[in-house]
Amino acid sequence: MLQSKKGNLIISLILALTLWFYVVGEMNPTTNKTFRNIPITLTNTQTLQDNGMAVVSTSSEKMSITITGKRSAVNKVRSADISATVDVSEAAAGNNQLRVNISVPGNVDVKDQSLNRITVNVQKRISASRPVRILYSGSGGSNTEATTTSVDPKQVTVSGARSQVEKVSYVKGLVNVSDIKTSETVISARLTPVDADGNEVSNVTLSQNKANVKTVLYYTKKVTLTVPVKGENSGDYKRTWKAPSTVVIKGDRNAIDKISSVTAKTIDLSGVTESTTLKIQPKLPDGVELADTSDNLAMKVTVKGTSSGNTGSSRTFSISGRKVDLTDVDSGLSASVTTGTVRVTVTGTKNQLSKIDSGDIGVSASCDGLNEGTHSVSVKASCGKTHSGISVTPAQITVVLTESN
């Protein structure tokens, strides 16, 4: 009887434990959960920097990680609890296949990961100075313009892989116009390295991440612009020009309210012999500046020769064959010209041609790739003074190459 009671007790205990494990398993089963867009962090970059190297790029910046464990533990895990790191301390120049190390909380395990290795491209590290340029976002209202009066620093040092540093055109500081007042304000602007198109350049560091910007919200006004000109018809040229008739200025409201027109510095065209574009420099009172829309004022000048000095005039110079410059002669050979004379014809205005003499004329011929013997070689002419055209006759000369003694 006693043995029967003990047997029943043991059986009851086994059944109880079995039921407990069943209930616990059903209530808190093993489960999986996938986390996407986990950032991949590079570690020991300072060691890489100490070795004179820097990261150019990586094949991936994010990855997916699947964890497994009891449901109660898995449900407590957040993306911030998971890290994916790559140690770059041993990376060498070029592409490196480096292992991705995963860290998860101790009560769960990694079941799967989208990447085991990534490619890390490394180059020699360099540093270069780049200018700080302040840009503005937003609007301060009509007839206003945000203006930078000073910025500190004006330049910062950009460091990183050579190809990345060379992409950086300038360092941008962005200021919101809504933060600016009509009296000078100092604003701290975050700095970002960008290329010539304004796109951020990654994997570089700046010697300073912020700049102190002194800025003010100026009022703008469109006024009449007068550009005095002299020397339009001097020498053997006739010059026509076109300049804007208005200009936009900016400054304190009291200062610009007093201005209705602006006169520029006189532009002398007498020395202009070719069609070109000239900068216009308005004369502005203290406290008044050109608005950004008028910052690059320019005059377009068109030049034509007059009837007494048109570009159809020409002069011909006779150059001895001995004065022809023979270039690219192979070592071990000497060269000579058997053609007696070449004629060089220069065209231009009479004024241009009057300033040219035979000493300004150069004639050359290339002997590149030629062996010992007699060759017919093309000849080229040049002129060191202003002209409109040049030609040479004959177009080819005879050159003899012989072994040097």
C-alpha cells in the first residue's frame, strides 16, 4: 500500500512537471524577428588615420539582421540594441573584404544576417584647405536680401581619402533667413563639405564643424544705371557695346531710399582690340552694396576693324630654312633643313601688322619617329604678336637626319 502511494506520487510529479513545461512553452515559445536598415559602423578609423590612410567608400552602409529567442526576450529588443561593426584597423590601400561583426543582447541569438562581409575601399589620406560659403534658405519677405557681413573661419581644412577630398569644392554653411534681423546678427551655422554641384561629399572630416556668421537682412531697390564709355572709335577699330540700364542695390532702408540712380566708373575701350566682356563697377555710397542679382554686372563689347584697318591686310616674311626649329629628333641623330626659304604670311589689321617684325615669327617642324635619311616634314608657323591669321609656304620642307658623330 505504501509503495503504491509512493508510485502515484512520483507519477503525479512527472505529470505536473510535464504540464508546467508544456504551459511555459506554449505561453513563451521560441520566435524570430528581423531588423532591417541596421547601420554598419566602421571602427578603429583613428588607427587607419595614424597609418596615413582613409576610407573612400563601402559597398554597403546598412544591413538586415534576424534574431531568435524566447518571445518575451525577442519582443524587448529594439534596433538600437543591435550593432553591426567593421574593424578597419588592418585595411590596406585598395579594396578590402572585411568581416561584419554583429552584437545583440545576451538573451537572444543571431539567426541570420544579410551580409557577412563588405568591401571597404581605402586610399592615402590627405588634407586641403577649402573656402566657407554661406547659403540661405527661406525668405525674409519681398525686397529684402540676407547678406553675410563676415564669417569665421573663412576656410577650413578638409581631410580624408585623396579622391574624396579632391571632390570638395567648398564647405557650405546654411542659414535660415527667418533667423536674421535688420540689425546685424551672429548665427552659428553647421558646415557641410560639398562638390561643385552642392552635393554633400561623404567620408571626409572638417577641422571645424561650425562657423560663426555675422549676417543682416538688407532691403533691396532697383535703380537706373549709367555707364560712361570712352574710346569707342580709337585706332583702326569700331566698337559697339551693350550694358544693363538698371541695377539692384541693397542696404539699410534709410540709405537706399535716398538713391534713384547709380553711375559706374568710366570704361575706356581704346585698348580693346577683340570682342569681349568687361566688368561694370558702379560707384556706391558707404552702406550700399550690389544685390546678389546684380553682382556680376558686365558690358558686352563687339569690335570690328575700320575701312582703313580691316582684318584683310597681310604681311609676308621670308624665313631661312636654317632658322626652322626642328623638334623631337631622336637621340643619336642630327637634323638639317635643305629647303632654302619658307614664307610666312600674317593677316590682321594695319595697326596689328605694323607692330610685327621677323623676330616675332617662329617656324617649327616635328621629326618625331623619323629615322636616318631624307624626309618631307610638315611645317608650322607662329607669331608672338596679336594677329588674326597665319599661314606658311611651302607646307612641307625637306629634312635630312644623319647619325651624330
